[in-house]
Amino acid sequence: MNTIATILEPAVKKAIQKLYSPEVEIPKPNIGDTRKEFEGDVTVVVFPYVKMGKKNPAQIGQELGEELLNSVDEIVAFNVQKGFLNLVIADNFWKTNLDNILSNPSFGEKESNNKKVLVEYSSPNTNKPLHLGHIRNILLGWSMANIFKNEGYSVVKTQIINDRGIAICKSMLAWQLDDNALTPSKDEIKGDHLVGKYYVQFDKMFQEEYKKWQLTEAATQAFNDKKKEEETAESFYKRYKNNYFNDFSNLGKAAKEMLIKWESNDTEIRALWKQMNGWVYDGFNSTYDKLKVNFDALYYESDTYLLGKEVIEEGLNSKLFYKKEDGSVWIDLDDVDMGQKILLRSDGTSVYMTQDLGTACVRYDNHQSEKMVYVVGDEQDYHFKVLFEIMKRMEKPFASGLHHLSYGMIDLPTGKMKSREGTVVDADDLVAEVIEEARKSSEEKGEIANMEPAEQKEIIEKIGLAALKYFIIKVNPKKRMVFDPNSSVDIQGHTGPYIQYQYVRTQNTLRTAKQKNINFDNLGSSPSLELTEKSILQLLSQYPQIVTEAANNYDPSVVANYCYDVAKLFSKFWGELKIFQAESEEKITLRLQLCKAVGQVLESGMNLIGIEMPSRM
């Protein structure tokens, strides 16, 4: 479908060349919507052409407007406001776009581009449940996977599960030390919650142990030897906690011994590890089902932590990497202000960069994807800059397609969340909360009271999840955000349920038309368009470009906010103009077709960001 921009861009270039600079390459014109206070549908900014035309902006606008009026059939009038050329587009153009939308159930969806993109998201640790921070990560990844698919990519949705390491051993040790150790089946506790409980329990035991140690002679000696000048005991012991864990703590010693046994493939420890991780995976999958997300391929750190050794050897052989005297392997990135980066420890064990180098290569071997998108918080910005720079210097075939979708953290109104202190917003609790809020709101309105219980439950879940998902996705990923539960479940204003409500309004209208036996398939004669009708058609025609913009910028908030703009404009249309009481059958038909097109685009756009539309509310 031709948009007005795709028609005007070459026309403006051609007109400028004809009028002023036949030998000069004209840059892409700046074209946007006309401001409400002026007549017109689209506006061309003419300031860039003043120098080549050697005339003032008003003269340039007038001459360009006359040329476009004569050469572009879709333009029926124009006016000039200083350096802005406002163009009025023929009604028939917008009606043709309406026909194209209604005749294409997949409007906005691109044909296959024969390219593949891999999107990594979630990637949790198995020592705690999924929480609010994971939800932002998951929703960003899921939305981008949908958007890329819409753009014609073949998409692989993946995650790397961090299922090994000292944190997992802490949960395992705390479970072992509990005389009445819990199990999911016996105690009816969700598996990831149970393991997370023991992670918090370990920290409590460790804090008690550390507090007692601070009263010993060893603690006094450490304070005297290691304190900074004028440092208080309180400040010192807060800073020294990790040193205590590694050098003095009995719990720390036991956890590290457990990790060594795991790495030595100890039968008993491996069996406990598999059991507790199995509990966690069951819990994760339950949460993913609630959020209605899934994955195509899974990677596990217990497999990938050994990857990358071959990449290290390759880099050493090519002199890209170098060894220090202690045997550790490094890369010098001073020339791009990234400093010296360790790639392998002196004892030959992997760091995170080692396994990420290997995992990237293995994923490419497995999937041959031109793009690999890592959805990871912005605290890892430096890590991914280094990873991508190394891949580029090693001339890996996928290096140019690597992208870090960096996003800001979510805070609570009370401050940062801390897993080990148990102060996170649990994902399952949050989903249950928004669904419960949706249930209360629906009961107050009473509009679904006569439905079957199963249908009521389905609608309420869709409303609750829309409140949660939209609240998070509507924010640009790069922005840090504060999560306020009360605002997230508000079903008025700039929210997911508001958009759902406008969608349901379109469907109710179409059902009413069916009950009245009104056939609105064919428009017949062409009634003139009211301003709001034209505005809706203009906005709907932008949908394919909006999705492309979201894909190019790795930003699903573009789609979310577009859907809100459509819903808000439709609400204005609904309030200003009558549908079934319109002055002619042609007007009734036109407005019913507008309802259908709005519903179609809203359903498509919201589906891209993981939000299902209910049939009723």
C-alpha cells in the first residue's frame, strides 16, 4: 500500500531538482503531519531548500506547492505558513487506503526477507524466582521477536539459563542444612519460590554468622590491618563482607567446596543440583505460561561455561589476544577506550566473556542468524561493547548483526529491589495482583456478569495482563522506570485496558450492525470525509511504517504508544460523530468500515507487544 510519504518523497525531490538544482542530489525531504491549527494533512519543511533556491522560505513554499499540485494527483490544495508547505490530500486517496486495510487481514505484515534473527531474553538464575525486572526483560524480548517476525524475519527466541555457580550452591547448601527441608510436592510450594526461599535463608544465616564474627579477635585484627584512614567499624564491615565470605566464613567455605564438587562431577552434589534446578524450571515454565511467552531454543550455563576456549586459542594464534606472565589471557582495547579486558583466568578457568564468545559462535553455527539481539539490562553495556568489538576484530560473519537491547532497571517507589534480601516484586504475585484488580473492576461494571464463568475468567485475565504489559512496554527501553502497582492496574487513561476498551467498542458496533442487517462491505458512492474520519485513516495508514520504526530502533514502545494514539482518536470519533444516525447510508457504511479498520489495526498492534484483545469488557 502506498503511503502519502512514499508518494511525496520522490515527488518533492523531483520538484526541487526541476525548480532549482537539476544537477544536485536532493536529501530526503522532511515530511510530517500538519499541525491542527492549519489546513492540510501533511507538511513539507522547505527551509533546507532556501539556499539552493536563493529565495525566502515563503517563496520556496509557494513555488514547490504549485509544482506538486500540478504533478501529484493526490494533492488537491496547499497553503504556506512561513517555512512550511501544508498539503491537502484528496479524500479518495484515504478511502483507497481504507479499502486496502480492510481487504488485507495481514495489513502491516511484510513478506519474508529471507533473513533470520535470534533474540535472547529472560536468561534467569536458578537460585530465585522470576521478578519484576525479569518481566520487563521478557516483555521487551517477546515484543521484539514479534516485531521482527512481522518485518519478514525468521525468528529464533532463546535464553541462556544461569544454572551453575556460587549463588546456586548457596540455595543448595541452605536446603541441605534445613532439618525439615521443603519440597514442592510435599509442601505445595512453587519450585522456583522454594529455591528462592533458601537463597534468602542462606543470606540470613550468613549475616548472623558475620555479625558474631565481628566480635572476635580475628575481626579486630582485620579491621586494624585493612581499614582505610579514619574509616569507622560500621563502614569497614559493610565493605569487608565479601572478604569475610572468602577468607573466614564457614558457610562460604562450605558453599565453595560444594561448587568444587559440582565442577568435579560429584555424584551426590550433581543429583541435588539436578533436583533443585528441576523444581525451578517447573516454576519458570508456569510463570512463562501465565505471561503467554515461550522459547524456541534453550542454552544452559552448565554447558556453555566451557565454551570459548577454542575462540581464545584462535585469538592467541592471530596475535589479537595476549598472555600475561601469570598465564591469563587478555585483549588490548585501549584504542577504542575500552581498556584491557581479561578473557581467561591464569588457572585456565573461564570468565563470563569466555563463555559469551563461545556461545555467540555456537549460536551462529546452530541457527545461521544474521542478527543476534541480547536483551540485557544497561548495567552490562560495557560487557557487550567489548564482546561485539572482539567479534568484529575476529571478523566473525555475524559480527555486524550483534545488538545489545539495553534497558533501564525498574525500581520500586521505596527504592531498589534486592533478591538476597527478599525485597523483590515477585512475577507470579504481580500477575495475580493485576488479574485480581481487573476482576474487581469488571464486577463493579457488571458488563460480563451474564457470561459463563470460563469466559469471564478469560476476559479478566486478558485485561489484567494488558494492564501489566502495557505499563511496562509503553516506556522507552532505555529509560529507567519506577513501578507503581496502583498506576499499573489503572484501567483508565494511557493504559492497556483503555486500548482494549476502545477495541471492544469497535466490535460491539460491528455486532450491532449485524443485528440490524446492515451490509457495510461496499461503500458505494463516496461521501466526503469529516476531519476526524480523515485523521483516523491517515493514522491507520502509518501502521506499517510504525512497526518498521520499532524494529529499526529496537523499541516496542513505538508500537504501544501508536496503539494508544489510535484508540484515543477513535474515542474522539465515537464522541463526535454518530454512526447509525448518520445522514446517509453511505456515511453509515463509511463509519462502520472505519470501526472495522480501527479494530483490525489495534488487534494487530497490541498482539505484537504480547497483549490479547477481549471480545467484550
